[in-house]
Amino acid sequence: MSDAAQVVANYLACHPRVEAVRYPGLKTDPDFARAASELVGGFGPYVAFRLIGAPAGEWCRWEADERDVREQVMELEVAIP
């Protein structure tokens, strides 16, 4: 599921309606260096993201699962207004 979360995080980082993405597997994440040296077996299934125009401090959370990652990305595409 970490592989799927990595793909989803990269997709969200490039999405025009997404302001910020937090996922320790992204090199732009402030926790990347620490996570890369401490986590074993991947960076986990959770991706946090904030949409443009969302109230300050309001984050969405996505949990990657065992489904095909393309299906998960398409589900997000439909869900993001």
C-alpha cells in the first residue's frame, strides 16, 4: 500500500486544485529525511492534502489500499471539486 500511497501523493502534488501535500515519501516533505532513515518497508498508506481555498488548518486524508492505484487516482479525481 505504500507504493500506491506514493503514486497518489505524487499525483496530488501535481494537481492544480491541491495547495499542499504531506507524505513522508515525497522528497519535498519536511519529514522525508527522517522517515527515509527510520521507516522500514515503505512510508505507509496515509496521504494528507489541502485543497486550494480550504480554511486554514483543514486537511483531507487519503488511505491507500490494495486496489489498483489507477482506480484510486480516478476516485480522487472525481472527489476533488
